[in-house]
Amino acid sequence: MKIKNNKVTWQENSAKNITFIVTKDCQLACKYCYLVGKNEKERMSFDVAKAAIDYILDRENEKNFDTESVIWDFIGGEPFLEIDLIDKVCDYIKQEMYSRNHHWFNSYRFSFSTNGINYDSEKVQKFIKKNKSHLSIAITIDGTKRKHDLNRIWKGDGSGPERGSYDDVVRNIPLWQSQFPGVGTKVTISSADIPYICESVLHLYDLGIHQVNINCVFEKVWKEGDDKLFEEQLMMLADTIIDRDLYIENSCSFFSEDLGKPLDCKLQNHNWCGAGKMLAIDAQGNFYPCTRFAQYSLRDKEAWIIGNIHDGIDNNKLRPFLTLDRCTQSTPECADCEVAEGCAWCQGENYDAAKTHTVFERATAICLMHKARVRANNYYWNKLYRKLELEGTREEFENQKPKSNDIIC
Amino acid sequence: MKKYYQYIVILLDDTSVSYCHADNPLKEKRLIPLEVLREAILFSMKENLMIQFVYPEYELPKEYNDLIETIDHIKIGKDVLVYDSVPTNVERKNVVLRLAIADFLAKQYDIALLLPKVTRLNISITDIENFKDELIEDYRTALEMLNSVLLNIYKGGNSPEINILTDRLRLNEMHNCDAGVENITLAPNGKFYLCPAFYYDEQMGVSTRMNHKTKDASRSVGDLEVGINIPNKQLLELERAPLCRICDAYHCNRCIWLNQKLTWDNNTPSRQQCVMAHIERNASRDLSNKLKDTGFVLENEIKEINYLDPFDVKEEF
């Protein structure tokens, strides 16, 4: 019996992630978007991108850039608003990696997270055809129309009624799935979305998206009682997935066997996210440990700039990120939590929410939601195991246990 | 073991001498109000804190001196003399030399000449950010030379201390500046700061963070009325510093002001601070071995290591 696993991303542990913030503009104004400083002015020029690429490729053997593989990530705002620039930048990257005989030429990806609105445009399609074998594209669709349109609305001037973007995205899903079969989508849950979680995951399965990577926002948005509603939704989803045998073809990152166990502060002390191992570049040519440390991502703190295309990376500014571990940044309650495993954090949100200028203070807004998820997750696996036991397929399942691949930021 | 406040640094004037890494950029006299000084002394007595008064260059009014003499204390700038260059002679046995790294290297032989004249010499490098890897060998050689001078003095029966070479000899655990943990600074405005450098930054409107203007330049952590209130105080402690807690350069200042300035985080030291501290640690090891060979009894064993920056080997711990 085959059971759908949460997929592991390409070269997950051996690739350097380099993110170009090509624009801070987007057609949408999603209500849960953490990008508080979006604007139409800050667009990356080719010269800035080129200087960043030259800087990076010049350092092939340096510790920051000696990974086996590379993911060239393009982010916005909405990256495909800058498809002309992206096309030129990707051409330059390929040309330079080839002419330098750089080891990344044999192991690279161009990666995009898009709202999907321009996906079928001639320019985007031409770009896809040109780079198909090295592309990862994820379209964000949040679930049912009412769930999607609750948050993912068109940018307006505030005078007219809100306009959801579901219809403008869903029409491109078949084309996307035909070009990138098996690729999942990322769903974000905020307080208002909770009642629609179950129907939304099922709807995405119906659309042919078999992998749903879903997570709660890390910001302090949760209301009293949200955790109970959340748990109910997840249990309803668990029942449906199991009763309808949907687990065979589909996966949902809310349910993972590697979740909800205590963690040891010595043996399981690694940091959750890759901030500092990644590199982000903005339109001004500034370098960041992750896009969440650029000013447009931060509500209350100053940008954490670690260098720029002219002066290079100041490695001192990376040291806090590269020495971070789980327990050092956790409260005693988090460090000793009996359901700690799988409780995620975003280093950028930690920094933004911290009392002082530090990445060593873990935000805990997500605590009750995580605990609710753990309860529902336990219910899911207990129910699934019993079903498999009764069907005589449990042993087979145990032998091919899925690995977790939570989407975390 | 958890650490508690042991002493308080009281800046008597805005122009009080700087005795550590940070320069004092404040040029206008602003004497601490007498009433604030009185309250500060009372606070220190009630909290059982040893007082270190930091003096300006000018003479204090008599009523200040009278008040100061009502309590046990140390006078920085008087009992402990601070020099921003290398003097040919010293008027006290306990001396601080504040030097740029280039000056330290250039004046190393003049510094050696001071060693027989002092009981304790504190070297404070004022531009650690300028310590590049190219200077590693120069610094190592300079310490080697000072070691040989020290060894001869020790053989002669005297045992002056120099912070960067002899402190590590007798340490079995971290013994750092511990600003905000074991000590706190009171400025002439009646407010508490982690150390004088944070007060200077506030007064100059300089953020030590992020290289741009801060929305709020305030660096104070309380005042005499409300007491000491350090947000995220736990992050000042050794256990919350992943690099430092695995390190055995026990004498290192572990300066949180420099940490903020160079790495933007309180509890992460810069490469410069780590490398310098390890060159000193290794020089202490050499000195220790030579002293033992000469017949001195030193209980501490300083191990041989193959790195200068624990960051480079952090995965091994």
C-alpha cells in the first residue's frame, strides 16, 4: 500500500538559498501578509542583481557559498511582476556559472512563490519553457473561494468593496499542475481562516493539488478560543482524510508523525530555520540573513543588514544566526515543553516581536495553536493506525514511514 | 551558579575618564547632582554593592569629596590611573592603558618597561574592530615578548599582573566584565546603564545597533527611583551565549557593548574579540608552562588547542 508522504524539497540540506527581492510590489493586499512595507518604487535593477551574482560566484570556495547546490529564489511582492528582469538575471546566472565552470552549474534551481495571477501570461510561459528543467514554482491558493477571498484580496484604494483573487488564481491551477505535477501549495492560517481549514484542504485535493503545506502565522493574532476551533477543524479534517482514504494520494503538513514529542536540549538543540545560512538581496543591493530581516518585513525593528554588493558580507553580523540553537532562544517553558517537537518559529518574527534587539528571544504567540495541532495530530495517527491494523496494512505502513516536511516560513 | 550584582560604577561627571574599550565622547562638564550622589550611595549600601567612583580630570567640590568618603570605594582615575597612551613613568601601581591596536604593537617595548613599576596593568584595546587576521602574528609576537619580560620579573621575586597574560593563569571558569549581571553603572543623570559605553551612546544619539538612527536612543535600564530593570536580562548571562559558554578564554572581557557594535547581538562576540582573547589565552599557556618549568606552582592546566575562534569549531562542541 502506497501512502503519500510529505515531500522533501529539492536538495533540502545541501543547497544555498539565495533570494532576490526583485520587487516590493504586489497586485494583492493579503490581510495576513507580513510584508508591512510593500511599495511600487523599490524594484531591483539588473545592475544590482548582476553585482550580487558576481559577488556570490566570485566566492565559490568560501564557506558561505561552498554548498553542493544552489537555489536562486525570486521573491516579491509578486516576483512575476518583474518577469523581464528575472529572465535577464537567470540568463546571466546560467551564463556566468557556465563560463566560470562553477560547480553549481550542475546543480541549481530557480525558485518562485507566486500568487499565480500572471502565471499564464506569455512572458511567464516563455520563461517557464526556457528554464523548465531547473524550475520550482509554487502557486499560493488558500483553499475554497470563501477562505481564499477572505484574505487574498486585490490591492485597492479603499474606496470600493474588497475583491478576492480566487477566480484569478484558480483558472491557472490546471496549467500549473500540468507543468509541475505533484507540486504542493502553501496555505496560511490566520485567526479568521480557522472555520475554513477542513473544507479548504479538501478543496485543494479536489483541485488536484495533492500536497498541502499549511501553517499558522507566527504573529500575535490569535484570539481566545482559537485553539479549540483549530483543533476541531483539524479533527474534522483527520476524520475525512482517513474515512475517505485520502491519505493514500494526498498529504497535509498539519499531520506528521514527527510532531509533539519532548526534545532534548543537548541532542535536539538545532535551530528551526535557516536564517543566516540563506542570503537575501534587495533592490538597494543590501544583503540580509533572510528576507524577513529586510525593512519591508519588519513592523517594529530596524532592518538587519549584513552587508551589501559593494562591501560584501560582514561575517560578524552572521555570527548570531549561525550560533543560534533552540534552547538558548527559548523560554524555560518552551525548552522543557513535552510537545516541543514540530513547534516552529520564524527568526524574523522572533526578532520583530522581541523586547530588545535580538534574535535570541523566541516568540510564543503560536503556543496554544501548536498544542491544539499536536492533539489533533495524535488523534489522526491513532485513528489511522487502528484503521491500518484492522485492514492488515499497518506493518507495511510502518516500514515506509513518511518524513516530515513542514513548511515553516 | 547564578550571578548577582556585586558592584556599581558611578560616573561622577559626564567627562569622567573612560577606562575601557569605549572612548568617552562627552566633552562638557556635567557633575552628578549632590542629591543624586547621596541617593546612589544609599542605594549601594542597601543593595550591598561595592562602589567604583569614576572621576573626571578636574577636582571635585569639597562637599562631594566629603560625601564620597562616607563609604568604602575605589577611585577610578585616582587610585587606578588611566592613560590613553603609554607613559614613561607611572604614579600609581594600578594602571589602565587604553590603546589602539596599532599603538599597542608599536609601543610594546615601552609597555614592557612599565611592568616592573606596577602591581597591575590593564590593557584595553580601543579599536578591536581594526584587529584583522593579518595582525595575529604581530599580536602573538608582542605577547611573547611581554611574557619573557614577565618571566624575568617573576624570577626576581615580583609578580606584577597584566590582564591579557596573567589573569587566565588562575581562572577555572569564565570571569568576564559581566556588565548588567555582576555590575551596573549609574550616570550623572541618575539613570542606570549596562556600562558607561551605553550611556555615551545614548548621550551622543548613537545607536550601537544596525548602523542607523534608532527610533529611541535610550539605553537606560532603570533609575534610582524604580531600580534596575533590564529587559531580556537572561540574555546577558553566559549560558545564553552559545559561543562563550563553550570557550575557555576565561579572562576575556566578553564585552557586550562590543558585541552589539560588531555583531548586533549582546551575547555573540565578534571574530576580533574571540581571536584576540585566544591569542592571549595561548600566551598565558606558554607563560604558565615556563613558570612551571622554573619551579612555580600553578594548579591550572591550560590545554593546547588548535583554533583561535571557537566559531570555527563550534560543531565539535
